[in-house]
Amino acid sequence: MEIRKSIVSRIAIIYFFLLIFGLVVVYKMISVQKIKNDRWEQIAKNLKENTVRVDPTRGNICADDGSVLATSVPGYYVRIDLAAEGVKRVYSQESDSLAYYLSRFFENASRSEYNQRLNAAFRNGNRGFMLTPRKIDYQELQQMKKFPILRRGRFGGGMIIEQENQRITPLGSLGLRTIGDLNKGAYGGVHGNIGYTGLEGAYEQYLKGKEGISYRENLSGRWVTRTEIEPEDGMDVITTLNVKLQDIAESALRRNLEKHDADWGTAILMEVETGEIKAIANLGREKDGYTENYNYALGNQGCYEPGSTFKLVSLMAAMEDGLIDTCDVYDTGNGVWEYFGRSIYDSDYRYGGHGKMTVMKIFEKSSNVGVAKIITSAYERNPKKFVDRIYGFGLNKPLGLELKGEGKPFFKYPGDPDWWGTTLAWMSYGYESKMTPLQILTFYNAVANDGRMVKPMLVREIRDKGMLVRQFKTEVLNPMIATRETVGKAQKMLEAVCETGTGRSLQNPWFKLAGKTGTAQVATGTSGYQKGMYLASFAGYFPVDDPKFSLIVTINNPRGGAYYGGSVAGPVFKEIAERVYAVRNLFEEPSDEQETPEMLITPDVKNGAVDCILRVAEDLNITSITGKPTTTLASVKKQNDMLMLDEMEIPAGLVPDVRGMGAADAVFILENAGLRVKMKGLGKVRIQSLQPGTRLTRGEFVYLTLG
């Protein structure tokens, strides 16, 4: 009995303490919710108002050699704490001077207006009055730090500096649409600027970094910012783009668009083996000229009927199915052919046509009639086989690039409501289908790559503070689009176009080109084709013996009479190819020149100003000098222990020959001629990218290799 009472007593005590604990918990809950509600609301308000999001520095977008294409630079806003004790002490004496300086600096309001705003904010005890009507740069910030009141610093002058990074492209509009841009992000900017288009949008997760958090608190009238979580800066995206090659492609395209008053144009340069895009220029007409306003290379607005560049696909399909060979003969007649009640014309039908031609010759001459007859005779009874072969090449699928907005290729299929009796013939030479320039180039690149189709690449690496985070390798879309025999014949056909066909005007003495012209009327919605509106293109690769680059140039709606691919897009292709070939040899291939023992022993004197050469020779104790040039510049040759000077003329309007000169003389001469200079290496000029004696264009870049 005693034991039972003892147990009950203990349990009662325990229950009593639990009851007290419960009552305390309930009281605290009610206290937090009701009794001290105002206090907690104030704490929450302070946290909300004084917690500052610290933006990370967005990562850079770089070219293949590390040159910066897009980067973030700091911009600043300046506020003033007008309730700070230091400001109160000097406000009456210096506020008018501050208003004067602000008025002169920003020129957006008068001195009296600034005075009124400052006085109103001072009376209200404003602890963060905004002084800057716009974002200022670092140099402007340093100037503002010298203004009255503000010159006393953060504590004595109440100066509050807010930093906000600004995205810039150091190379201007070069590759701008591919680089992309930012917008204000979710909910109108609550989450800051985020990547929206191009590489900025595609690689947002790497570029953006992670936000930090800091807290502002007022300690005895002084605002102090304390960082709670440090921001993590974004990573760098290393692209495949090459600045030199991008400049070449863009400048050549711009000149041609201006010449033909075209609506827009694009040029894409790709490495054959890897699929790396080395240059991608997109220029569209605006009020103030041509700018990078849309990515026509891969977007929907550039997804058009390809025209004659598609003839390569059609003939390869028939050859792969064993239905034709390049030596087969077809009669193109007088260049006009009636098919299902509609006429198909060759471009030169007015001159009587070409009659009977081989498949090879039909391709060289770009005969619409010939290609239509070949494909209809081969596939008329089974058109599905033709379209299936196109699908087998992989042309019906988007390339799946990282960039958003890729245009979707379109090919009609037998049985579709819009498949007509004429569709097969029209498809054969590039109508009633749609492809982007990049999709066409990918197919031509596969032919240059002996049948291996690779996915175009725009990004090579992701790096974090120089450390490799991720590396992108070449992705094979189709290891063999066709048999080696078919691909080999296709290569010969493309070479023939540039030797004796529609692209023969593109020949040059240094290397061979291979490619195909393309001319297509432009469809305008439901109203059919607009008379006089064409899409001119040229797709191909170079050099033929060892293909390194594939290239496509597309120009929409050229005006002024010329509209064929060979005469509009072809010259751009030729210029880009020749300059790329020169730059590649300039910067990548070793020189064949071998130094002789005499050159290693005899001091080296560079070409340049005559008086400088004589002074250097004197310093080097070289006394055996022949030649007395009357010009201010001279070239120098060494023979045994003797220096031979010869006159050097600089012809106006032509590219000067600066090979053998020192950097200073070379830059002076070239810039004096109106060229812009970029150099690589040390010593004297060994190679220059622009051929000496050729006509120069003012403002054009010339690349020098020193050694």
C-alpha cells in the first residue's frame, strides 16, 4: 500500500511539472504571436529592408585564344545618409556647393532644383537619398568622392556606394547575336539580370554564379555593411570563335551587303574535322546600317528554301541508291521543261539551253531541268524512297545546338495534304523544303570530312578561375552519311563547280576551292514567290587537297540587278576563304626559311628608316655598308659581313611591304596607310596577313607575325 502511494505521488509530481512546462510553452506562443507582435514585426521589417543581395561577378565569354568577347564591369550608384551626424554638422555650409557640383556633373537639373531636393530629403531625415540619376563608372565615382560633404568619406560624409555590374562586349558588335544578351529576369528583375539569348542564355547556369548576402545596420549613426555569405563569381565560357576569323567574315559580309543593298546576310566558318565554328556573322539592315540584329544562321528567320545548294543532297541520294552515276547523260533540251502543267527553267534558258549533259555537267551548270529530270526519272514511282534517303542523311532533324531558337528543317512527305504532283521535281532543286544555313553547312562539312557528319560546336570549355570544369568534345551525328564512293563523287562534283562551272570565278592561284552556288526565289507567306526577291548562297570548303574549313554565305534579297549565288554570295566566300587561308598560314604554319650560319653570327639589322639603320650599324660596329637610298625608308640585305641598303617606296592606296621591319616602323607605316595593326611575337616582321601591293581598305586589320 505504501509503495502504491509513493508511485502515485511521484507520478503526480511529474504531471505537475509537465503541466507547468506546457503552460509556459503556450504562454510563449501567445506572447510571440500577440503580446510582442510589434517587436517581431519590426525585426522582420529591419531584416527585409537592410538585407542586401550581393550580386556575383558574371563569368566572361571568351574567344578560342582567351580574348574576352563579353565581360562584366562594375557600375555604381551613390546615396547619401542625410541623418548621419557628420552630415548634420556641415550640411548648412556645404549643401549649396554639393548641389552646384551635382548640377554640373550630371547636367540633368539646375543647381536650385538639386538644392530643393536635398533640402527636402534633409528635413525628412532621409538615410539613403539617391544622388546619381544614372549608373556611373569607376572614374566618375572617383570624381564624386571629391564633392562637398561626400569628400569626408563614408562616415563623416554619409556617402553610400552601391555597386551593380554592367555587361559589355569589348569588341563591339563582333559576333553579338551569337554571344547573346541579358534581360531583367523573373518577375521584372527581382532575380537580377539573366542570360536571355545566345551563349548568355544557353550557359546561364555557369555564367551567373551564386549570390551573396550582406546586412546593413546603423551603429551610432553610422551605416555598416556586414557580409554574411560571400558571393561566388560565375565561370568563364571558352568558345570556339576566333576573333581574327570573325572579323574577316563580318567585314567581308558587311561590304557585300552594302554593295547589293540586301536585307540580311550570314556567313559561317566551321572547322571540318571538329565542327568548331570559328566565325559566325549575322547582319541585318537597320536605320543606321547593318547590325547583328538576329541570328539568321540558325534561327527561324533564316530558315528558307535552300535552292540549288540542295542539288548536292538530291544527286547524292540517287547515287547512294544506285540509280545514277556522274557519267550518265540526260537531255536538258532548251532549258525549259513542262512537268505536270508547270514549267521548270534553267537560269540561262534564254540562250538556248545545254541539250544533253552528263550528271557531272548538270551539277556544274546548276541545271534545274537536269536535276529535276534525274530525280523524277529515278523516284517518280516511289517518291517515299527519295524523302526517306534525305531523312537517312539526318537532314530532317534540328542539330540540337545549345542556343535557343534553332529553325526546324521541313521536308514534305508523300501522302501529306500539301504533296502535289510537282513536289518531287521542285524538291530536287531546293524548293518546297526549308533548312537553316547552318544545317546546310553541316551537310557540306560532312562531305568535306569524307562522310563523317559532326555536330557544330560553339563552346570548347568551361573554366572557373582558370581551372577546367568541363570540356566539350566533338559529337558525331552520323559516322558515315553515305558510302565512300558516293562521298568521293560528291567531292569531285563540288570541285568541278569551282573549276569549270558556276563557281569558276572564285578560283585563286594559291589553293583550290570546292562548293556549290545557290539561288532561290523567296516565298512570302500565302502570296507565293515575290518577283525579283531572291536568296543567294554559296556553300563549300577549302583547301580541296586537305579540307580544313567549310563555309557558307547566304544573302537575302540583293538589289541592283545581281542576284545569283555565284555573283552575290560567291565573292564573299572567296574573300573569306583567301583571307582565312592567309591568316592560318601566318599564325599556325612554321616558316620554311632557315637561318644560315652567317645570319646567326652577323648582327641582324631590320628594314626601316635609313637614319635609324645607319645609327644601329654604327652601334654594332658594322662598317661595310653599300647603297645610298634617297628615300627615308630602306630595305636591308646581308651578304657575308656586308649590309646592302636599297630604296623602299610606299605606294599610295596599296598594302605596304613591312616584312623585315621592326615593330615600331611597321606599325607606323601601316597605320599611316589607314590600316589597323595586330601583332604576335617579338623581333622583326616575318609575315604579314595582307599581301603587299594589293589594294587596301582603310580601317581593315592586318596581322603581323614577328620573329
